Amino acid sequence: MALSKLALAISLSVATVALAAPAHAQSRKSTPSLGGSMKGLLGNASDSALDQLGRPGAFYADQAVRILLPGPLQKATKLLRLTDRAGITNNLVKSLNDAAGLAAQEAKPVFRSAIDSMTLADSVGIVAGGDTAGTQYLRRTSGEVLRQKMRPLVSSALGRTGAFKQLDSLGKGGTGGVLGALAGVDLSRDGTIDSVTDQAMSGIFTYIGREEADFRRNPLKSGKKLLDRVM
């Protein structure tokens, strides 16, 4: 009885997830496999999450995923207040969040590549798992690889938003450097790249999990959203 229920659940998942599979994937194979369907589900969840976080100001607007300056929050906040007043920085935290958003805009192929490596056995386990089983699988199996591929995107974005220029001012031996040392804040470029990358990855997985859970609750609604984008 339990086996038949699992088979029914898998069959239903194949049917509903197929609604969200990319049109080009459906054209290649008229009857979607379970593995292909789950890849479609996670692929569309990651695309949607990255689209949302790639919008200007998205990271900064959501306190749940907002990128913060490396170091103890309270001390880092005090440091920024002092450096802003001294004219050393100009909304550095906003620049860090803008950089995370730019990196998210460019990360779709990175996440799609990781998702494409899923096997049929992985897919069966994800179907039988909870609302965010696919996201947890992706984070567990590919999190570090994804982080390493995201890091150069973050580094480039930090340069484009002017964050590095402000960090360099803070890290010099003058007032900014002394305050940074006292606050326990890592103002080096490498330290900031690592911190922003880690925080951005955490935010991205948070959003992918939300999208996956929403699809599982409302598969037809999610499929219609996808169709609306294509038409």
C-alpha cells in the first residue's frame, strides 16, 4: 500500500512538474521522465529566485537576505556611522547588496549546470522529501562548487559598484584602518569577497526554497506563470 502511494505521488509529480519544464526540453522528449521533471522544477525555481534577487535593490530591501559588512554586526554598524560622517564611505552596505544582485543576474547558467547533473535516484528522493527537498539536495551536493563559481561574479560586481574603492579607503593605515581593526571587521578585498559570496549564496538558496515550496503547493499556478512568460 505504501509503495502504491509513493508511485502515485511520483506519477502526480511527473505530471505537474512537466507544466513547469522549459518548452525546448518538452520538444526534445514528449513524455517527460521523472528526472527531467524534477530538473525542470528546480531549474525554474532557481531562475525565479535569481530573477527576483537580481532586481535593483532586492537584496537590500529584504532584511532576511540583506548583505552585511563582515564582522560583528553592532561594531560594524558603528564603524560605518563613523566613516560615513568622516566622508570615507558612502553607503557601503548598499554597494555590497548591489554587487550581490549583479552576481545573481549572471548566475543562472551556474545553477542550471548543477541541476542538470541530478540523477534519477536523486529525483526520486526529492519527490518523496519535504517542500524544499530539492533545494536542500542542491545545497548539500553542489553548494561549494556553486560558491566557487559565484565568487568571481561577486568580485567583479564589487568592483563595478564601487565597493572596493570604499573598502580600500577604510583599509588604509589612517582613521579607517584603525577603526576597522578595533571593530573586528575584515576590510580586505578577499575577506569581503568571501563574506558577500557566502551571504549571497545563503540568500539565493533561501529564495530557491521558497519558490520550490510554492510550486509544490500550487503546481498549476506555477505552470501558468511560466506559460505567461513564454506567450
